[in-house]
Amino acid sequence: MTMGIPVAPTVPGLGDDLNALDVLIKLPPASWRGVPFPVLDMDVSWSHDRAHHKVYKKPVSNVETTGRNSREFSFDIPFRNGVVPGPVEDELRGRPLYPDLYRAFEDAFNEPTTGELIHPLYGKVKCKPGTIRVVCRGTERDGVTVHVTFDETDDNPDGTSPAPDAPSPITGISQEADALDAMLLDMVPPLLDENGNAFSSFADYGAMLRSPFDTLTGLSIRVGGVINAFSAELDRLKESVDLLEDVGLWPIIHAIESLKDSLTDLVASQSAKLHRFEVPKRMPVAQLLGMLHIDMSTLISFNPQIVDGPYAEEGTTVIYPEQ
């Protein structure tokens, strides 16, 4: 790591051994998209994303951490020809830092896609270029000083996000309903409505939604009725939870809101005109996808029972949306 000053002070008791306490001298060189650069100062910062769950007139929030935010890496880079490279900065040795290396770094930084940052402390990190500020001073005639930031990212080099490993809408609702039931069972004393009655099993509603659709025009009356009853029971549960005014119950409130949103998405996704196909003979599910020109997530959304095995059996009725 280049510190801009080629001579270190003598350490008392260690004589002229410049490397005895110099830990920075052992750090690997920094680079961006393969372009090396000297470092005068560097810092890194990050934070945790937080949601504050509050109850009216209650002074203290229940703080939920929902994940670490991306790290931001900052560097002060002396692209100045008077800077002496460090012992391990072999790629900087013998190269004009300005303008040659500065121009190469500028070109690499102007590329907006994901690149590889080699950080002296953290090693390889996938980043997007953040901000750059170039300072040219009249008192420094040998080049410029550059201040840059990089933001950590988890996307692919072309800028697209990784494919989410998400369940089908109906499967997702079933999983959320199971989780809500588990939270209610953990409550002591058990949660009752205003009339002292227990709440229905939300997992039962999820199981009813997983049964096959039996009409060709969107949701059947039966499935539509399940969704309406499911939603009404969620509303009734939320009213009872709100009456408790307990900030610690925010996970249940969050689960209720998430299920309501999922039910709304399900209704929207099933509103297209549907077609019926009867499997003429036992065939692999992959072959069925090719025949119907649909993807696996669409097949599962409308026919959750069909993925119990790798084959679709003869006589199975498959519902799929108009493409």
C-alpha cells in the first residue's frame, strides 16, 4: 500500500528496521478491473437496514434488522509521478502514474457495470463504481489526486440481478400461512377474538388453494370463496392483535400484511383466460412444458399438484394461461 511518503520514521528499540511495525507494507496492491492504483488513504463504511415497529403512544420501538446494506469503499489515490510504489506494488513500478495510469483507471471507472475491486484489506469484492472527484493543485505539479468510492453489489457482471429462488404464488402462500399458525401457537395465553373464540387454521386455507383449478376462466367460484374467507379471517386476526397494543407482536402483523399482499397478487395472476389440456400419455414434465410453451413457474402456479413427480400421468388435466 503506497502511503505517499517513501521513508518511515525509526521505531525506538528496533533501530532502522522499517518493516518491524509496518503492517501496511504487507497488504496486497489495490486494483479496479485489473488496473492497479496507489493508495494514500482508504476507508470502508456500511450499515444495517432497520425497521422500527411502533405502537401508538408507546415510547420504545421494536427494532428489526432486515439485513446488512452494501459496503462503500473509499480511496484517495495519488496519481502523481513523485510517489514511490510500495515493495509489493510491482505493477506500478516503472509506469508513469500520470497521465498513463490515471487515464487507464478513468476508463475503467467510467464503465458502469459490475467489476472486480481488489481491496488491500478485504480482497476481491464485486462492486459498482460510485463517485469520482479529481483534484488538481497548482502546488502539486506531478499529477492529480483522485477520490473515488465503490459500492458492493451482488448482481451479475452484465448488471442483472440473480434469478430469485422464490416459490410459486400458491406455494408461497401455503408457507406463509404455516408460519403464521406457528406464531399463533407460540402465544401464551392463546390469542382469542373479541368473542373469546380461537382463530381458524390459516394453513388449512393454504392447503385448499393448492388443490387444482377446475374452470377455464380464471379463478373458480370455489377458489375465489377460499380467498375471500382467507382474507376475512386475516382481517379479523389483525383487529384482535391491534387491540393488544403490544409492540412485540409486530412479526404477526407483518405476516398478516404479507399474506394479504400475496392473495392480491394471486388474484391478479389468475385473471387471464385459461386453457385446459388433457395429457394424452405419460410424459416427462419437461416435455409438457415444451408442448404448452410455458415455463415451470407458470405450470406450478396453476397446477401445484403436478410437480409431485417428474412425470405427468395420462389423463391429467393441466390448466395454463393464454400466452
